Amino acid sequence: MATTQMAAIMILRLLVDSSIDIAGPQSIGVCYGMLGNNLPNHWEVIQLYKSRNIGRLRLYDPNHGALQALRGSNIEVMLGLPNSDVEHIASGMEHAKWNGARWFTDPIVGFLRDTYAPLLVNIYPYFSYFGNTGQISLPYALFTAPNIVVQDGSRQYRNSFDAMLDSVYTGMDRSGEGSVGIVVSESGWPSAGAFGATTDNATTYLRNLIQHEKKCSPRKP
């Protein structure tokens, strides 16, 4: 959890330091992570979202200060729960629309199917690139490859994001749960601290990801 929250903080920092804007019809947002030092207060963060036209936000827990700052902002919120709270939330129908026993015993995907909920997937091409630079090129990871890089039957891939997303679709189809929707809940690129982690690469990835959001993957054209 700490790793993903730090990635979210890096994304916010890049939004401050660069000219990245998210405008127009949206199905993309930014995670609000709170692990770090010298972070802006909740009100400043929400103003940053509004100034950058960011209409969707992910919270990892129901932080009271952040929720208060969001009041009246018209920002859509995806709210996470700590594992310690899941059993309490699932314990009664007054708190949720699912049965606690099924939450803990049924396969997760079956639960999502039965409740018409999507599967949330974190896709980070950076980690694939970092762990396998001999096979995965930087342009393929950053959406900048000029030509087809991977041919999978009739499907052609110019970026690893689509390939990773389609691998999830393939797994869902093979499990017989292809009707369950998939939402990419996180993605990003680190700006410092590791191989290939630079501000230029992170900015390139985020800009191209926002542009690519309007397109479909080869498996779901």
C-alpha cells in the first residue's frame, strides 16, 4: 500500500510542476496518497485537483479531513477501506448490499459479478520495464513506440499498457467471467529514485496515458 500511495504523491507533484491538464469528458482521475513528508493540507490538494480540471479522485481510506475538503467540490470519489474495516462493513445489510459470508468465501470475481461491480486493476508498465529492460523497451513502456512492437495473433501492440490490460481481459474470459467490467484504478511512473525514474519520463508517460485513455485496447476495440 505504501508503494502505491507514494506513486500517487509523485503524480500529484508532477501535476504541480508541469503543465499537465485533464480536460474534457473524463473517465480518468488521480489517486490522493498521504504517505510522505511536507505534504500540502487537504484543502490545498482539492484546490489543486480543481485547478487542473481533475474530476475524479481515489482515497485509500475514509480520511475525515480529505472528505471535508471535498464537500461541494463536485469531484467524484472512489473510496477504499482498510482491511480491518471490511468485516465490519460486510456484517449487516444496513451498511452494505452484500452478505458478509459471501465476501469471505466466494471467489472475488464471482462476488463482483453478482454485485455488478467492476474489477479494479492497477497497471504500471514501469515495473515491467524496470524488471525486464532487455525485453521491454522504454518507448514501448512510455506509449512512444513508432511501430508495432508485439504481435499476438491478429492483435498488434505498440505499448505495454494495452498488453497488460488485455492480459487481464484474457484471464477473465478464460475464467468464464468475461462479463465483469474492468476499471484501471491506478497507473503512473516514478519521477526519481530508480532506474528510468525521471521527471521527463514520468511527464511523458502521464501525458500519453491521458491521451490514450480515449482509445480502446486491441482485445476490446
